[in-house]
Amino acid sequence: MIEPWLSYGIRRQVEPFAPFGLLFVFALLWLPAVNGVFFDVIDTILKSLQISDFETYCGQELYRFWQGSNEFCQAAP
């Protein structure tokens, strides 16, 4: 995300680690403190966009379609 704003020298130094960036993010999210802060920020963003808890719940349920359908959350055809 921040790569475009880094200087050329720094970009060259971190280039060998670029393929592992997403793995690093996932590893950070395994840490309970980082995970809590991350999802608190996401929750704040959703609330500022006036997305209700019910809509958030249904979005999560519809994302996990392989677990079966939820009678409360039906996707519009």
C-alpha cells in the first residue's frame, strides 16, 4: 500500500520481501492485540458508513456460502 510513496532506495531494499507481504499481514492478524485493533477500525468504518450490525452479520453469512443458507439473510436475485 505504501510502496508508491517510498523512495527508490527503500523500494529496492524491500523488493526481495514483497512476495511475503500478504503472509506477513496474515501473521500479524493472528496476534490478538493486532486483530482486535484491526477489526475495531473496520467496525468504526462500517458504522461511519451507516452499515448496521444486521447488515454486517448478513454480509459475513453470505460470504460463507459453503456453510449453507441463513433464513434471515437471503441474497436478492
